[in-house]
Amino acid sequence: MRLLSRFTREDYDSQEDFENHYRLNIPENFNFARDVVDEYARIAPMQRAMLYVNDAGEEKTFTFLDIRQGSIRAANALLKLGIRPGDPVLLMLKRRYEYWMIALGLMRIGAIQIPATHQLQKKDIVYRIQASSAKMVICVGEDETCAHVSGAAAECPDLIGAACLGGRREGFIDFDAEMAAASLDEPNYPSPEGIMLMYFTSGTTGFPKMVAHDFNYPLGHTITGAFWHNLDDTSLHLTVADTGWAKCGWGKFYGQWVAGACLFVYDFDRFRADRMLSMLAKYRVTSFCAPPTVFRFLIKEDFSKYDLSALRWGNVAGEPLNPEVYSQFYKATGVKLREGFGQTEGTPFLLTTKWMEPHPGSVGVPSPHYRIRLLDEDGRDVEAGEEGEICVDLSQGKPAGLLMGYYRDPEHTAEAFAGGVYHTGDMAWRDEDGYYWFIGRADDVIKSSGYRIGPFEVESALLEHPAVLECAIIGVPDPDRGQVVKASVLLAKGYTPSDELRKELQNHVKKVTAPYKYPRILEFVDELPRTFSGKLQRKKLREENAKR
């Protein structure tokens, strides 16, 4: 944690001390590449910054000095190719280690990085290029990805060019060669007043919007790395995320390097629970963060085959954690999973810190970096036990890490910041102990016979049954009740759909939660609709149901 004390205290001794005294110090003209990466390269040049491995057996270790030099070469290569301050560049780089160097290179010259998943199709890429006015696309050199990028580039005449990693390809700039030939002369840092980063939202509630973040965004993740992931310069941290998503910025970049941790980057194409556990064991990973979906698959494995004695910390985010998953992972590893809540638009709004005892299923308490309020439909603060929308109070200014706005979308920006608060659109309630419990998106809440039912609580109940691997809950129209609860269930191995099993699952929900919440409609499915980032698309399920 050599640098942490430059931005905040690192010696908080209790949750109360943390909540009352946390303050973030933001240097003037802050630039993460210069003020964090370069500073580590100066004071601890041989400190390990990244351990990269892939399923092909490749293994590379990078120090902070390596990262600094690689990112300077990337910056100079980008300048040579015509990228200038303020130019957006689309990065489709999977989990390749070059992503970090290129992203830092863009920061050095004041250009805008737009991380994107390699799974995008041609039309998705065209949309992102045109919506952002991107000047370049840099992608992995794989046939399918390059074909989609090439097709999109042909429809975007304002694009300077398309580049790829992995050697020469017709129609693409060989970015590996450009970096290798680039100078190590440090480029001049531009003014950090503009946009540093843009994410396209995953589109769970509409067509993807562009979330714009400024150069102070990385410091908003100081809490993420140091106080949620509980990292220091002895940590080897793995977050399961593609670089195309905000979860990468949350879990394997900014806050982790502020804390001085080494990133463990496991580059894989297809997730396998046994391989993930093997990596955790072989490389002695100390801290692990993944969405609950990953943990649901992990707990199906035989943990006795893996030495996970080095693992001392676990976090979950991206979707609510079911208590059954928590308890099974804790039983197998002794690690208590600490949940948090946030969005692409910000850094953790709610989190479970090291001073807190996790309450399985709770997303924790408000981050002291934000002033969190739970508001009803009339904008009034709700009491404990009442549900409200999670909002960020802006009366004392916009905290570092919160979005600047939605790029080229003043209407949605105005809606999000209406009434002096930032509206997350997510619902929760607070218990008497101050812990927050996630309900769902405002438009996911089911209203049935006068009751308000959060889909997560029903999904949690279903997942306690051994037959259920995954499930999704939506409300569907009903002439008598307004809406009724419908469950789409993906069965675990060894179970087959039947009327008997359907009734068993319905009765199971009645027993473990309030009977009015049980799914009156339950169907067995082969898969559930998810976004590219893996988030469940309840909206798509509702749309599909409406067509029937």
C-alpha cells in the first residue's frame, strides 16, 4: 500500500472510523498513468504488477516498470498512427495483457478508451463506432473478431484505421509491430479536463448508452481495491471479467494498483469451474472476485482436489448473491464472500468491508465515498424496512468515480441527475442494523395482488433446491392479480423436467419464503437470456412472454 496514503488514510481501525473519516485526496491534474503506475515504477520498479497466464500454457510476469514502458510505447504508437487528445479508440482485447498498456497509453496522450467485448457482431461495432465517433478500433487477431471489425470499418469512413494484436493481417495495422518499434520517450501529458473513459452499458433496460468518465474515475476505485477487496502489495488478486466491461475497471485495474496489488490475469475463452479452481490453487491466489454465477458453478466441484489455503478474501458483484451459494463456498473454503453494489456509472455505492460481518444476501452498507439515500417515488427518504430507489446525494458535489453523464444524450443525463441526486434505478431496503438488501431494477419489481415482490428473493429460494442450477423470475400479466410470478428454471445435472418436479419446486418456495411469492408459473429452459457481460435479461424474458 505504498501509494494509498497519498490518496487517503490506510490505518482506519474500525467501520465507524472508516465511515466517519474517509476522505479522498485528489492531486491536481491527476492522471492514473503518471501518478500511480509511473510512481510505482519509480519507487518499486521491480514490484510485480501482473501475472498473466492462459489455457495454452503461456505465462508472463510484468513489473510496474514493464507496464510503464509498455504503455509509453503504446502511447507513441498511437500518436504515430494519428490518435490525438480527445479521440475515442475502441478496444476489443479480451483478457490480453496488452489491454492495460494500451489503455494507459491512451491516458498518457489524453485520448478516450472505449472497452468493448470481442463478442460484438458487425452491427454492434458499427453502432459503437458511429455513436462515439471512434477514430480507431484495436482488437485481438482472431478470425471471427477481425471479420466483424473489418466489415464494420468498411461502413465507417471516418475511422483512421483498424489494428489488431497477434501479427500481420490484411487490412489491419499490426499493433504489436507498432509498439515494438515505438520510442520510450515520454509523451507530453495533456490537460485532464475531458473524458478519459467511456463504457457502453450492457443494455439490460434498453439500447446501450455511453457512460462517460473523467480522469478522476480511477481514484473513485480506491475504496474498491483497498477496502472492499482488502488488498495490499502482498496480494495476488483475480477478478473474473473480460476487459470489455466495467467490472475490469472495478476489479483488475485501478483500485487494485492503487493498493499495490499484483493482478492475476487468467486469459480463457470458455469458463470451466475445474480450470478456475486449478488456477486459484496453482498460483496461490490470495483474493478472488467473481459474479455469483461463477460461484454457483464452483460449488458444484469437489474442493478436496484443490489446495486453496492461500485464498483469504472473496468478493461478489454484478448480480445479487444467494445465501445458499455463500454458505456452500464458506463451508468449502472458510472464506466469507463480501458483496457490493454499484453500476457502470460509478464505483461501489454499497459494500461489505473487512470490519463487517457479512449478512448473506445483503450488499452491505453505503460507501463513505458517497452519500447514499433510499428514496420513494415522491423523492422522500424511506424508513428502515421500506423499499426505495438507491440514489446518490449530490448536494456536496459529484464524487470522483461517478459518471460525467451519458455521452451525447442530454435527456437521459437529465433524468439520471434529476432532483439533486443521481438515480440508479435500482431498488433496495435497509434493515434495522443498517444493512441494505437489493430488490432489483425498478421495472423488475413484481406487483401481485397488492404485494410487491422482488425477483431476487424468489430466485434465492429456488436456488436452495439442489435441482436448480440457475433461474430467473419475472412478473407476467394476470387478469385477477395484476401480475403473477413466473420462474424460468435451468436444471442441474441429473434432473429432468416433470410435472412432479415443477410442483416440488413451487412447494419448496412456499416453505422457504412467504407463500404469496411462489411462482404460479414455472417452466424448464435450456438457457437463460443474458447480456454479453453475463447479466440476466429479465426484460427479454418479459418480451418473449408477451409474444406468446
